[in-house]
Amino acid sequence: RKEVEQDPGPFNVPEGATVAFNCTYSNSASQSFFWYRQDCRKEPKLLMSVYSSGNEDGRFTAQLNRASQYISLLIRDSKLSDSATYLCVVNMRGSARQLTFGSGTQLTVLP
Amino acid sequence: NAGVTQTPKFRILKIGQSMTLQCTQDMNHNYMYWYRQDPGMGLKLIYYSVGAGITDKGEVPNGYNVSRSTTEDFPLRLELAAPSQTSVYFCASSPSLSGTALGYGYTFGSGTRLTVV
């Protein structure tokens, strides 16, 4: 089992749609969780951290379910500019090397 | 601020050649990392450093070497390049570990696309 698993997609959605991505992680000791965005042939960039109580940043909402060991990202009112690959990233507290990246979920927002 | 700067952006190597991928950050971050990303795959950690003079192996260190003589620089050395090292290489940095735990993410360089033929 992969340490961090994501549905690779691709997700093709029309502009204005709501889309959700899920991610599961295998290490129950994991403490920090992030969503990164990676545009085609570019470097990953931090989209948002994921906190236990859930958090929102504009059209983006991240949720964490520790009991089930999964993380979700919800994008509302999708824009063309949201087209990218979304990486789920998990970090185990106290260990610099334990930043594990999922393979990413590809999103294409269609006009 | 430039953030994390990687050079070169592209390189083609012949099997058996060597090269150094350069990485510099100007954010005074203690932690620096080298990752490789193969098509359709997640990033794999090659080496990391928690400060000047301290380096450690990541998940896929074979065929690579690193050094960290200053806080700013973290070069990655490929010796005897092989086709399996064809990949995109990303350097990243982060503040202290406590910053990471608090939710500060990593800052990545723009990557080096390496092809070994």
C-alpha cells in the first residue's frame, strides 16, 4: 500500500462546478497535512495546509479525518485557472525526511 | 527575494558523465531537500539537510551525493549518470521543523529537467 494515495483522475469539470478530491494516508502518526498545486511542467506550490478542524481559503476547503486517515479538498465555483495537478502531502512531526507526496490528481476545468 | 534558485533548467547527459545540479536559497531556511519526479509519479526524496554541514539520505539516494557547506547552497552531484536518472529534479527549502509542523510549506525551485542518453 502506498503511503499516500490519490485518485489520479483526470477530473474534467465545467466552469462553475464543484469538485472534490480525496487522499488517504497509511501512517497514523502523521501530523501535518498539505495540499500543493502543480501546474504543467512547473514546480509544486503550497495551496493550503490542512488543520484538524478543517479550514477554508476562498473557494477551497480542506478537511481532515484522522480516524479514517483521509484528507479532502473541495473546490467550489471552478475556474479555468484551477486546471492543474493537486498533490496531497503528509508530514510526520519530528522528522524532516517524512514529507511524503501523493502522485497527484489531475484537474481540467472546461469552458 | 529570489526564493529557491536552481540551475541549469535543462540538461542532456551521456551515460557515464557526471554533473552537479545547483540549488541556492535566500530565505535563511535551515532545511533543504532534493526530490526527483518521474512522469505520473509523486516526488521522491533523494537527500535532505537540516543545516550547514549536516546531510542525510532520503528514499532514493543511490547514484547521488550532496554537500551543505553554507546555509544558502545545497548542490546535488550525479556521478556516472544512468538512463534511470532521467527525471525532473526539484530542490526545496523550509523553515525550522517547528515551522513545518505549524503548517508552513516547502518552497520549491523551478526544477531541472535531466535526460540521460
